[in-house]
Amino acid sequence: MSQMPQNAGSKPVSIAHYRITAKLGEGGMGVVYSAIDEKLGRAVAIKTLHEATTDPTAGERLWREARAAAQINHPNVCQIYEIGEADGHPYLCMELLEGESLHVRMSRGKMPVPEAAPLIFSLLNALEALHKRALVHRDLKPSNIFLTPNGLKLLDFGLARLSHAMLAPNLGTPGVALDEQLTIPGTVIGTPRYIAPEVLDGSEADGRADLFASGAILYEMLSGHPAFDGATPMQVFHAVLYQHPAPLGGSAVIGSINRIVLKAMAKARDERYTTAEAMAEDLREAIAQADPNMMASASPMRRLIVLPFRILRPDPEIDFLSASLPEAISSTLSSLSSLQVRSSLTAAKYASEAPDLRALAQEAGVDTVLTGSVLRAGEELQVTTQLVEAPAGTVVWSHRERLPLRDVFALEESVSRRVMDSLKLPVTDTEEHQIGRDAPASPTAYEFYLRGAHQSYGTQGWRVARELYTKSLEHDPRYAPAWAALARASFLLAKYSGENPETNYAKAQTALARALELNPDLGKAHALLTTIEVNSGKTLEALVRLLRRTKRYPNNAEFYQGLVLTLRYCGLLDASIAANAHARRLDPGIVTSVPHTYVMHGDLDRAMEDADSDLGMSAMVLFLRGQYAEARQRLAGFDFPVETGPLGAWIRFVKAVVEQDRDSQLAATKVLTSAAFDAEGTYYAAWSFALLEEWDAALSSFHRSVTDGFYCFPTFKRASVFDPIRTRPEFQEAFRLAQAKHHEAHRIFVEEGGPQLLGTELGD
């Protein structure tokens, strides 16, 4: 006989043969007591329902919890002893745990890696046991994880559910039913901060939803901040669906763990770990690093955007400062490993007198905004800068200074240092040296450089920019950024115009070499070097350099952007897609070449999603999907402004392919072959020649694309268009070379730590 409570504030004296000793806690539907099992004489915990509970499914959830937990015999899962009923009230008897919940521990502050790691390993071990039984917990959160002197215990299986998709063929269906619908359709189950996006979208959860929650929990353990937060549940839901948490920094091992956490919390579940053991294995690899700063505290990194400065009184003499000065400040700050800086192209989208900070924070993924204004008074400038937190709008600092127009170059470093000091950013000795390293020797050199940067945003300004950079170098021949900028302008003219492409390409290579000679760590130079290397037969050299620099600067989106291209050229397509995901997390506005990766991978749906704003590429993808009319419609009425050079050749090529006019396609393909500085473009030409059954031309272009550095062997293997010439010696020679280079790239990728860097398992 049980003696149940008479009111909400009392507790039962006993439940069945369990003598209640104390109340341990309670939630929305149930209450947990400590008790003595008077039959066996042992201490236990009893979970029962509130008498006032009106939820008709509450009792069934208690039974479900018992059924789910009873199937798992694991040291990190709370053991269930009995489920019963006393006086019409269901109860659950389980082991009595000593200690505290992870929620209580986290309320005292963030945890260092040595404290957090054993706990997350235990959690993943428990999840591995669950998932092998095709069970999904569905309600992982810190309050359901209990820390005892003997290790972690996973609690509360009331929302656990059988995943039919996870059932192994030899496992069969467990002997108890756990897949009954206990929630109203459209109702969100779980705790908002830890719910996977697909669950919010109404999809059925599998084990990857638990891994999403595990990533969010580990992020919070290390940083002391929720991965997804908001003032209301709807704001949290929005963050889970659309926002990426700020990356964690603090030490090399934390940087490695950050990549693992981000993969676990990927929005698309296909991009997450497939098993808890796979996530644990990467964590072991990360922690195995010899890191003397293992105890370093993890912190969410600041994410900054420098908006175009407002010119308060239009003045042709200083208008160039609006975009070029913020870009120079961004370039300086982007050298810091403790800060993420959004690109100038992303910043240009938010040029207005009063930017919407909430939209800016969500769309650009930033928490700090630097704004500025410039007013000229004679030969002096009045420059006002302001650092603001987003989306709150709290002003961190505001500064106004007057300086001679010729001293504007000093502003870049002074503003950068003010940002660093106010955000308390850690700066290494190498970074400190880098900040002052590229200061121009002449104010005139800096002015020409900034004017060139102002002209370089559009195709019409590239020639003017090239001349301005040349003048800058006449005043300071050792100014590395001007050499890098000159290289970029010359390369763009070579690749995207018809103006002396060979000459401009040679100038780009010479200027780039000089920039790196003066400053081997110049980020802008390395970004351009990737493109030149992969199209000069130096694809593997580019791969080694990028992997090493990305490990050194893991929060530089441009290095991941370069890896998207380089890994595709090496045929490491899954890794290229993973690099794109990292680049987008670091800078949501960054543009990568990933649509081409999806095409080479054969994933035309994702290629279409990513290429939708690129008329030429989207038309090509529609054609490849067999949507010929839609492809032609995509280009209908479009005015092609570029008629010369490689870009013009590519556009005319796509147009001819889409229109399925043999003569036009053949002519355009021949032009593309002769115009391309692009080994991948030469491969597209080989594909087009094969489509037209111009076999000799197809063989020649295919051979050239490989010898020029395009080693996309997985694509070559499955490209049926080449089947009629696949056995010809010329094809076999290039095919075997691509295979050898692809395998060498695979070896380099593994040896240089690429799988750990990108958090991917090679599937190519």
C-alpha cells in the first residue's frame, strides 16, 4: 500500500515497497525521490508523476523511458531496476546517483579541456550503445547528464524513439515498441538549444540528431556560452536553423576541437558525423596533439565586419577612402588568429547610413561592427570611428581625430590597434610583427595604393588600378601589399579580358613572387597564389601550402576558399565540399567555386542550389540535368558584356552548349581551349568535344587539362562521355597520370592532417 501526497508541497511516505527519504528534484510532469528498497535493503531513486499532471501521454512516456533504458546495459546509462504501479500511479525505480547534473556544473563556469574531454567521451560511448540498438535519445541536454564520482550517467529516456532507418539488417526490431506517436504532429520535442534543425523542420530524428546535441553541449561546456541562444524560444529556433555559433579559440587543441564541434552541429545532417564513435575518434586525435596550453580557456571568437566609411561631404579627392580604408583595416586585422574578419565584398552589401544591426548580425554572422565617417577640411581630415556590438547596438567606443590628409596611412594601424585593445584580443609575437610589417614608407605610395583598391572592385577599373599600384611601387618599391594588388589586377586582366593575356599573366606571376619575397605571410598574396599554382601544374604544391597555412590560421576563410578549388583539382571532392562548409561558416558571404565541385561529384541538385545566382553556371547545370528548355530560358535576353578573353570565351561556350547548336558549340569550344588559363576550363572543353564526337580534339584537351594540373580522377572514371576513346593510348596515358597524382594528393592530404583539419572522411 502506498501513501501518496495529499498536496503539492508534501511527499509520499512510501511507494509500493519503497520508503521515501527525500525529494531530489522535479520537472514539468514528474518528481524524483530518494528511497529505500525495503525488500532488498538498498538505496534507490523513484520517479513518479505529479498527481496534477493532465498530459494523457505522461504515463506512457514513463513506460517508454523504462523500456528504452532497460535495453541498454552500459556503465554510462542510468540503470533501471523496476517499473510498477501503486494505487493507480506509475513509478520508475532506478539506481540512486550521487553527484550533480552537468547543468549544475556548467552554472559555475566553463570547463577546461582536461575536465570536459572525459565527460564527452563517456556521453559518446553511451550514445554509441543507444544507436547500435537503433534508439535515439532525442532529449540530450545538460540537465539529463549526471556527473557521479564514478563517471557520467545519461538519464531521462522519456522521449527516446526507435529509428527504423538505423536498424541493422541483423538486429531486427527490439522486443518492445518505442515508435508510438506520443506527440501532437507539429509539436517540437526536446529543449530548444539542443534540437537538431531537421527535427524543427518536422523530419524524423536519427542518431545524428543526438550528435548535434552533443556538439552543442560540448561547445557550451568549453566556452560557457550556449551555441544557440535567444531571448525567446523562437529566437533560439531561428539560431539553430540559420546561424552558426562563433568559433572557439584559445589554443591549438581548442582549435581542433572547434572543427569537430562545428561538424557535429552542421545544419545538414548528411554533413555531420555518421556515428558517435567517429566523433569520439576525431576528438581523441585532437587531444593527442602535444599542446602545452591544454588548460587554456576556450572562448567564442569575436567576429568583426568593417563597413564602408561614409564621406560626409562628397569630394572626388577623398571618395576613394570610403571603401579602400576599411579594406586596409580589415586586411590588417585579418592577420590575427583570435579574430574573424568578414570580407570587404560582404561588408559592401551593408553600406548605408544606418545599417540594420540585427539583420547584419544574422546574415553576416558577426557580433562586432566597425563604422566610420570622413570629413575633409582643407588639407586635414576629420575621421570618426565607432565600434558597436551587434545586434544590441551597444557602443564599445567612439573616437574622433583630425590628421593631415597625407598622414591617412597612419589611421589604418591606429584604428586596428584600438580594436585589438578594446576587444582584448590575444596577439602572438608573429602577429605583432605582421601588423607593422607592411606599413608603407611613403604617404604618397599609400595614397596610390588606396586609390587603386578603390578602382579594383569592378571590371572597368582593373586597368586604372594596375596603373595606380604601379605608381605606388614607384614611391615605395618594398611595399608588399601593392605588389600583391598589382599581381591580382594583372591576373584579372589576363583571365577575364582580351588585353595581352600572356603578358599580363607573366606580370602577375612576377609581382606575386616579389610580394611573397618581401612578406612570406601576406594573406592576400597567398589567396592569389593558389589560383596561379593550380593552373600552372603546381596543384600538389598548392595543396601542401594551403593545408599548412590553414592549420596555422584556422579562422581565415580565404584559405578554405582556396582549398575548395585545390582539393577539387586533386579529385578530393568530399574534402572540397567540407572546405566550402568551413569557409561559409567563417564568412557566410564568401563566394567559392563549390558549384563546380558538385558538378564533378555528380550532385547536380546541390550544384543548382549553389549556382542559382550565377546565370552561366546555373544554365550549364540545368543542361546537365536534361532541362534544356529551362537552360535556354535562363540565358534568354541576357546581355553578355564580355566578348573577349577567357571569361568571354567561357560565356559564349556555355551559351552555345545550352542552345545545342553544333557549329556554334564547336567554334566556342575551340576558342575556350585556346583562351583558357584554367586547366578545369580545358577539361570542360574536352567534355564538349567528346559530346560533339570530335575525338581527336577531345583527347588533346583532356591530355592538356591533366598535364596542366587538373587531377579530378573520380570524375574521369565515371564520365561516360569519354567511353568511346577510353581505351586509346593517349587517353590511357593522361588517365594514369591523373590517377597517380590523385593518389599522391590523397597521401599528402592524410599526412598533412587534412581529415582532422576539415573533419571529413575521404570518400573519393
